[in-house]
Amino acid sequence: MKTRMTELLGIRHPIMLAAMAFISLPRLVAAVSNAGGIGMLNSVAYSPEQMKDVIKQVKSLTDKPFGINATLVMPNARENIEIALEEKVPIINFALGKGDWIIQAAHGYGGKVLATVAIEKHARRAEADGADALVVTGHEAAAHGAEVGTLVLVNAISRQTKLPIIAAGGFCDGRGLVAALMLGADGISMGTRFMLTQECEMHEKTKEASLKAGMEDTLCSEKIDGLPGRWLKNPAAIKRAQERPSLFHAFSSALRIKEMIDVPLYKLFLGGLKQRGVQDLARQALGLKGLQVAIERGDLDTGVLPIGQAIGLIEDIPTCKELIERIVSEAQERLEEVKKKISA
């Protein structure tokens, strides 16, 4: 299935792996790219020293295009992107920050840059800065987004931009891919759906709990990791959404992040202040730790898990190849059905 997304990125199918912390690891990234989509590596849990090795791991697993994502307000984001640029990673995806410097550097070696946006103003700015495409994230997603749903947001931004659009939020099958194309997008990004694949290294207990969840078993909160996001509605997430971390929590949590990704304390506090203060620093650290225990240990008593509303539509755990081929096949079938309905 050819679209502007596939032509821009040099891939077979207009499907992207959303970059998820502790989930979008080399094996999953490579599996999506090898299956004809675009794998996106998440950089948030790595130090700059680790980043170079992780990029090499991906390159050893695939000779297909792949990308690296960075949320620019997070610790080590700039340093990790600089490593990716030095390694000439084909695709760079940034969010929550100004990416003109990334665009200029990536274009210098022929790389492509995707800007993730959740509001119209940010889409316009990214296009003016020279981004190659937009990842437009609606409220249904398990990502850091805004209040507008995918159905309206993609429709609105597609009317205002000439850039290819990758729609995110609520997509997990061929029906969703067709819907995105009809709204003006050129492909889709999926996180929750790829979490439940065989190549995803998330703990089996967490996969099993996710399969049992319905579309109403999520909650939105900006208090879990300091930024607005959608999470599995488990006891830990409900509790954290109601908590107000203390200054002590901020400091102890900063030490925890420092151990995880080897970032200087002053940078952590500056990052927290760039958001909404030291309480968000505490939430950021607690969120990362909660993510890690849920994903790596299967602990949903104390852990938290980002998850999209599409979880209510997911019923199995296929390989990435099986999933992508199924989505493309279903999309083509649905397109033919739509043509018949219109002609009738």
C-alpha cells in the first residue's frame, strides 16, 4: 500500500511503531521495520553512552529504515538525539519542544524528521521549521497529548498542512487505517497494538492484564508522570492521579532517575522547572519507575502502564509481520467495500 508516508520513509506499509519507553526496544523496532513498517526506538530510558550501543543493536537486526524518538522536555533528550544524528539514523521523531536544530542536522545527511503534535499551533510551527511530516496525536492515544480526539484533530490539521500526516490515537486494525486515510492522513502510528505482539518484551503478566482491559479501562491524568497522558486504570494509576508529591519525593525521585539514566541532578531539576515545577520532577521519576516495574516485572500493583483506548479492540498477540499484513489486507478489503457502497 503506497502513500506519501511510505514514499517519504522508504517503507512498504504506512504503519509506524509508536516510540514507547521500556517497550520500543531494538527487537520490536527491528521486527516492525522488517515487516515493512517503520520501527521507532524510544530514547528516554537510555544514557547518551547507552544510546550508541542501542542504535548498533537495531542496525544489527535490520537493514530497513528505522527511527529514534525523543520527548525534548525529558532528561538526556538533546544528548540522545545528538548521538542519533552522529549515527545518521534515517528518521528522527521529536515531541514537546522546538526541533529546528534537529531538522537542519538531519537534512544535512539526508535524514527525515517527524514532528509529533497534538494541537494545531504546534503543527504550523513544525511545518514552518521544515519538518518532513507530522505525527498527529489524538486524545485516544496512550501518549502525551491534548484534549481533541483523532477524528477531529487529523481532519483539522490535514486541511492546513501540505505535509504527510501519520495519525496516532485509537488505531489497531485495517478499519482504523482506512479511516485515517479518509481523514487526510497518509498512515498510522500504533503503540498499544504493538505492545501486544510476540516481539514486544513486555512482561507476560502485563500483556495478559492488557488483553483483559476494555476501552473504558483507561484514565487520563497529568499527575502520573507530570504530563497529560492516558494510562491503564489500575490501583497504582488511580492513586498517583490523586497524589501531590512533596519536595522530599522530588529529591528522592531525582536520585532514582539519576541511577536509571545517568543524568546530572541539576539537569533533572532544570527539566522539572521547565514543566511546572519540582512536583512534576517527582511525578516524572515516579512515572518512569512505575513504567519500568509494570513492563519489566509485570507488577501492576505498584506499576503504571500507558495504554490507549484501542485496547478494547485487541484480542490476540500476533507477530509484527502477521499483524501488519493483516492490517493492510483488511484495509484493502474495507476500501473495496466502501467503493461498492458508494457505487450502490
